[in-house]
Amino acid sequence: MAHRKSLSKSRYLLGLQCPKALFLAVHSPELAGPVSASAQKSFDQGHAVGLEAQKRYPGGVLIGASHSHSKLALAETRAAIEAGAPAIFEATLAHKGVLVKVDVLEHAGGNDWNLVEVKSSTGVKQVHLHDVALQLWVLRGAGLKVKRAFVLHINNQCRHPHLEELFERVDVTAKVEAMLPAVGPEVAEFLELLQRETAPEVDIGPHCKDPYPCAYRAHCWGPKKIPSPSVFDIPGWTAQKKWAAYRAGAVSLDRLDRAGLSPAQRRMVEHSVSGKRYVNAKGIRQAMRDWEYPYSFLDFETLDHPIPKFMGVRAYEQLPFQWSCLVQRAPCAEFERHEYLHADATDPREPLARALVEALPEKGSVIAYNASFERGVLTSLAEEFPNYRKSLKGAAARLVDPYLVVRAHVYDPAFLGRLSVKAVAPALLGLGAGYKGMAVGEGAEAQLAYLEMIAPGIPPERRAELKRALLDYCRKDTEAMAGVVEWLSSVG
């Protein structure tokens, strides 16, 4: 007799998002794409926030049995409930084929308990309510008297060292009570689905990334179904318009009605279809006419941690830990390379700011791709460190942005609708300007690498490897940016 498939919280939520994705996750997990660095970062942050939340419940009991030992976890949970533990972490209960682990099961006195779901987000989302509703359905079905249900989420106004203000506790009891009648039928539907031999027919749609990016997107969105580029690559076009075009059979750009597109969107469509590069040399010259040497090409890497670790830092504030700067004193002059990577787990801001002030020329244009980000970092550092305020604010005032020049005056079909330096540089300068094959090749990977590099107990060889990878990545960003600016100057 075949083993009957069961549901967990994650499987239930996946079924709500897309029944086909739920089926594939159970029957064909090998079709899933690799876990992205951004997703891994979210997982890691969620784990850290969960551990931090447990500190709010002194005397709490952790159910340590793993998912592969569910019978032991169920028994340990029952024992903790009967013992009247003040709180139970990862409390494991089951009902009608569904097994859930509750972040915090809080004793509310007598036989009453409260359900507390911990989230690393800064607010309560609809998907969180579905999550809590399933848990409440299971807990009550298992015979537990649950009085209230809460979501504990991050307060992004919390600043270190006032971590007592890190969480906001939101009572969602009324909302999830109203959702309970639908849970039983949904569970029955998903359990029946998992016993089938073939996946249900579900067309692609907005659910492919809402509320979470689907791991099976590449499987369902193959080139035979969605060409590259397509209407989904049109920059700045709303999801509603993209899906309307798809449903009308106009997913290919050559079939799209271009009425209502902005000039930049129309340019992307027209030159993607023609395969010809667009360059407005006069516009480039005018856009760059006020740029002044020396040029300082600047790029920051930052970490946005939900639990602030240094004095005055806010939850999810962008904390710079690295920068790279190429200085070019005159046209065609050799580049002077400057860089900083903070070496340990201490506050990186003051030494990073000091090193930057020492490296940056006092005059000339400071060039940053999508410069609003660098402006925010410079401004934040200036406010925090009065000794460097004048220099840092001066650098922020001298920022110029090649992204804006490219967006307004250049389009190459190889951009595929993207205007990041990672898309633009290889298209304009050749594949050698790309990031393929780098140990660290994007921002989320840099954050993960940095956190690993400064972790206690890391072997020296691994630490040196991560340091090289981080330096190489930040250098690559400034080199790619300098190459794009040189190209713009040559055609403008």
C-alpha cells in the first residue's frame, strides 16, 4: 500500500498559491530551480528572528526533534503541554493529515494557550493569516484550547540598543477565525491532489510570484511558452498590463499593440523586435556635459539585518560593510584603485567612512550606477559621523548617474528589458564584462559571503577565499561602471 502524502504549513501555503506547484514539490522536486541567494538570505533572517523572539519567553521549552522524527516531536510537545510549560517553541501537533510546527505556543493560564507566529517582515501580510489559520485549525482539531492568535513581526523603527522594541505583536484572532471554515475543505482538496499520479493543469499567472517566487517557474515558463524577450520584460509596465497582453495572445513583442507605451518602453519594444541598437549621441553629450574630472567611480555593498547590532542602527537599515572606488584624474588617465572591506564583526561604519573620505578627491564627479542608493548611504554616514560630514555630504552632492543616461539614450536588444549595470555592461562592452563564473556575482550573495566571513570559528582558508571573492565582486561593479561611462563618452 502506497504511503499517503501529508501536508505541512509550507505545503498548504504552496497549494493556496498554485496547486500545480504543490504537486510538483511532492512528486517532482527535482524540477525546482536552485535556491537563490535572496531566498537563502530570507531563510537565514527568518531563522535569526525566530531565535531572537524566543528570548521574549523565559522558561520556554524547545521541541528539538527534527521533521524526520515527527512522532518524537509530537510526544515531546504533548509532554510540555501537560507539564504546563510557560511557552513551547516549535510545538508540533497534527490533525487529519496535517502536521504543523508552531513558532511559539504561549501558555495563557489554566488550559488556555495562545498561538504566536513569528515573522521577519515589518507587517502582517495576507499569507501570514493563511499560515496562522491553518495552525489554529490543526491545534483546535488536536484538542488544544487556543484562546488567541498573534503575529509577532519586526518593528522597523527599533534602533539598537533598544531591542525590547524589536517586535510588534498583532492580534489576528478575529481575522483567522473568519478564515477557519475554508481551511478544512482546502486541506481535503490538497490531500486528494497529492494522491494523484499527474499534475493538475494550471496556466501561468500572477500567482507565479505572489506571494513568493515559485521554484518551478523555469519549468512552467519555458522558451516554447514565453519567448525572450517578451511583454514580461518591458520595464515599468504594470503586472496587470503584462498579464492582459499575455491573455490576449500578445506575449511576443512583435504582436504587441504599442499604443499607450512610454517612449522608453516603446523604444525597448521596437529595438528588441528590429534587433538594432539605439543610441542618441546628442542626448548622451548633453546628459554628461556637466560631469567633471577627476571621476570617482563608487560602489557600496551593504547588509540589511532585521536585528540591529550596532549603536543607533535601525532594523533593516542599510549598513555598509564594503566599498570600491576607481579614480580617474583626466580623460584616458590610468585608474587609481581604492577599496575597503571590513574585516570582522564590529561596527564597520566609522572606519569605512574614514577610509572613504581619505580616498575620494575633494572635487570632480562621483559616479554611481543607480546613484540614489549610494546617496542614501553617504547621507546616513554623514549624519552619524560629524567629523566626516562635510566630505561625505560633498560627495553626495557631486553624484552623477550613468544609469539615467543609459535609460534615456541607449537601448541594446541584449539588455532584455533590464538596465542594471550587470545587464548593460556585457551588452555594450562584450561578454568579458559579465559576472558569469564569479564566486560572488550579485548583492545577496555578497551579503551571505560577508556574514560567513565574519562568523566566529571560520577556517582561515575559507575566510581568505571569501575575502577575495568579495573584493573581486565590488571591483567588478566599479570596473563595469567605468567601462560603461567610457563607452558613453566615446559615442556621445
